[in-house]
Amino acid sequence: MENGPTAPTASAGHSSRVAGLLRAVALYVEARGRLLQIEGQEAGVKASSLTGHVVLTLASLVIGWMLATPALIWMIAERSGWHWAKVALCGAGAHLFICFILLIALKARLKRLRLFEETFNQFRRDREWLASTSND
């Protein structure tokens, strides 16, 4: 009763397939990790550029309005004959309305902002490929 050489050969073939699969998985994870790193750097550049622009814009706006608001309130109050407090309240209402409109625009812009697009596209393609190969 000879078991023959088939038992060690089958085991060696199985382990080489497992090793090949593990190597393929490692290469896949490495490639996707590299893509995520590249897109992360791009997202960081976009976010820091946008943040810097927002900070400078807001600083300029606040300083400008802090200097101009008292003079504008005084000028409007003098010309209209209103008390300065009424003019200041109307100005505050106008600012709150503009702020509301800008918040709506910011919300729409953030919805359109796409980060890590290529990584997600690659994951989608990988899922489609896996689904097509599992059906075979």
C-alpha cells in the first residue's frame, strides 16, 4: 500500500498558490495605499490652500468692516435723520441676511467637493472585477 508522491506534491502546490495569493494581496494593498497617499497629499494641498484663502479673506473683511462701519452708521444716520442705533440694527440685519446666503453657497460648494476620487474609482473597479470573476 503505497501512498505515493502525490501527498507532498499537492501540499507544495497548495502552499505555492497561497503564497502567490498572499503576494498578490500584498501588492494590491501596497498599490492602493500608495494611491491613497498621493491623493491624500493632493487633498492636503487643496485644503490648506482653501483654508489660507478663507483666513486671509475673512481677516481683510473683518478689519475693513471694523474701520468702515462706525463711519457708515454715522453718515447714514446724519442723512436719514434716524437714530444711530436704528441704522446699526438695519446694518446688522443686512449682514445676517448676507451671511445666510453665503452659508447656503458654502454648503453647496462642500457638497461638490470631491476628495480621493481616483482611490474610490479604483476600489469600484476592483469590486466590479471581483464580481465578474466570481461569476465565472
